Amino acid sequence: MDSELETTRQKVIECTKCELSKTRTNAVPGKGNFQSDVIFVGEAPGRNEDKNGEPFVGIAGQRLNIALENAGVSRESIYITNVVKCRPPNNRVPTMSERNTCQDYLQKEISIIKPKIICILGNTAFNSILGGSEITKYRGKIVKKDKQFYFLTVHPAATIYNQELITVLKEDIVKLFDLIRELKNGKQISADIDYSA
Ligand code: URA
Ligand code: SF4
């Protein structure tokens, strides 16, 4: 593993910068391939992630796995993390203050891995990273901001009770990896939403 990423991992594991450190079992640093072309960003750890110290290992993770497998992509080949690294009590949405306090870790993960594209999973990540809202309206779209590409899709947990959304997530993940192939082949990608324009 990249040593700078390992340092960041250790810092997350020991972090007490916000109140969530008092109620967590384990902090959950990002996990996966540090040479990945894509970083997936969720909201915050849930119960299973808190127990195991790993991101997306519960039901939401299983939904994400279904969509990845459908696109022929292995979990080991990608990198997955969250906006906030410790579980909020009862899975409440992390506060602005918690997100702001935790954001240096995500920025660090991004600067080390330098992904070709960042895949935003759901509204909390959309709002925290790009100031957006209404992910169901914007999902499937490509965003460009400060020379970085982003891809928007629904949160895997949202597909648990809504069967239509698993089809949506699958379609989006296929589109994402088509895009990654094009980026790797040096093709010019035009963003649907360009914050730098
Ligand atoms: N939901 C998230 O947003 N992240 C996880 O790691 C698990 C569930
Ligand atoms: Fe530190 Fe982030 Fe955990 Fe808060 S949520 S204690 S800032 S790692």
C-alpha cells in the first residue's frame, strides 16, 4: 500500500477530532486499490461498517457489489470511502460540522489516489462535495469541477426498498466504467454540468 495512504488510514483510526469518536466502535477509513481510476464516496459508516472497520460491508455494500459485478468490476480493483469516517448514532445524517471536520481525510485520499473520476453515491456525498441536492434528478450525469471529473449516482442503500433503483444503479455503474475506459483511451469527455465554465 502507498505509505502516505497508510499514514492517513492510521490517523483516521486514531482520530478524535469530532464527537462521533465517542460513540463509534471503529473508525472506517477508505479501502481498496490505491491505483484505482475511480474513488466511490458514500455518506458514513453504518452498523456493520462500525463493527468491522471497513466501508460498505453491510446490506448497502451488497447492493453496490451487485452493480459492480453486473459491470464486470471487482471490489478489489476500486477504492471506496465515505464523507465521514465514523458512524453517526442511529445512522442519522452527519452534521455539517462533522462533515467539515472530517473532510481533510477525504481530500487527502483524493490527492494521493488521483482518480480519473470520483463516483458520488447519494445526496450526502453530492451535497458535501459539490454542494448539490436532488441526486435522483442528477444521477447518471458527469460533473467537472476544478479539473476533476465526478459521476453522480444514487446511494446503494436507496435500492434496498426500491427495486427500480437497483436497475438505475446498475445502469449508472455500467456507464461509469464505459466512461473510465474512454478517459483511459484519451478521449475527450464533455461534462453535463461544468462548474469551471
Ligand atoms: N452507507 C454508507 O454511506 N457508507 C458505508 O460505508 C455503508 C453504508
Ligand atoms: Fe475524526 Fe472524522 Fe471520525 Fe470525526 S468522523 S472522529 S473527524 S475520523
